[in-house]
Amino acid sequence: MLMFISTLTGAQNDIINKYSYEIKTKSYNLSEYHRALYIIARILKPEIVIETGVFEGHSSLALLLALKENNKGHLHSIDLPSPKLPPGKESGWIVPEHLRKRWDLRLGKSSDLLPDLLKEVREVDIFLHDSEHSYENMHWEYKTAWRYIRKGGLLLRVMILARTMHSETLQNTFQRTNITC
């Protein structure tokens, strides 16, 4: 994970280790992937983060914890609520109330909500795709978000599920390099 985050952010290992320790001491039991999101957001200190796909809210929680520690930034999330959520729970239910002031959660399809959100924010520091993982949806989200990602910004996707869209497709579609996680 150290090399990946260092390559992605340009940060030295001591900074990465500092934030890694920081997130491990919090009372949240986050996966390595979610800890990596936290560390990336702590290092880059983004103003605007957009994520598509929330489900229970683990990625949202990691990002919001980082934004709180940074004392800056806002997370805009789009989620089509899943029937697989625990009974009586809503999208993002694990995010505690005290972190929600930096969070704009919009419920619906990304194809309906993302274009207007991008026009509102005008520029994105980090875009995280974790919604419907069909080739068509992934390609549409990337293509739609790409022109709003600031120079030096990130387009991230969930690693395991992202294998349905190969890196060559991204390289042929977009001119800038992107690194996926």
C-alpha cells in the first residue's frame, strides 16, 4: 500500500505512515482499501470529492474522517439505494452525524444526478467510482467526470470490481494518466 499511495500522491513514506497510524488509532474498523482512501485524502487535502456508490458508507466514512482532520473539503455522494442494505437502514447509515456537515448525499441514479452535480461544483479534486460496475456505466461516469477533474486530480475506482474495464480502454479514452485503486 505504501508504494501505491506514494506513487499516486508523491508523498514520502514517513507522511504515509503518519496518516496510516492516525487512522488506525481511530475507533473505526476500516479495511485496508478504506484506510488508503483516508490517507490519500489526508495527503492531497481535496476541496471537492465526488463518489458514486455509497451502500453502507464505508468509503464515505473514510473520506469524511479525512476531510474533518484536514478541516477543509466537501464530499458529494450519489447513491441508488440498494435493497441489500440491512432492514431499516439507508444509504450511508454508518456515517455518524458529527461527520455529515461536509457531506452532500444525493439519492438516485448517477446518470440522472452526476451531470448537474459536476456543473455545480465546476472542478473536482478526487472522483471515486463505486456505483454500478457495468462497462457502460463505468465508461459513462469516467467520460462525464473527466473534464471536471482538475489537473493533478484523481479518478479512482474500486480495484477488484474494476477489472471489467481494462486500463487500455481508459488510456484510449482519456489523455491524462490515471491510477486506479
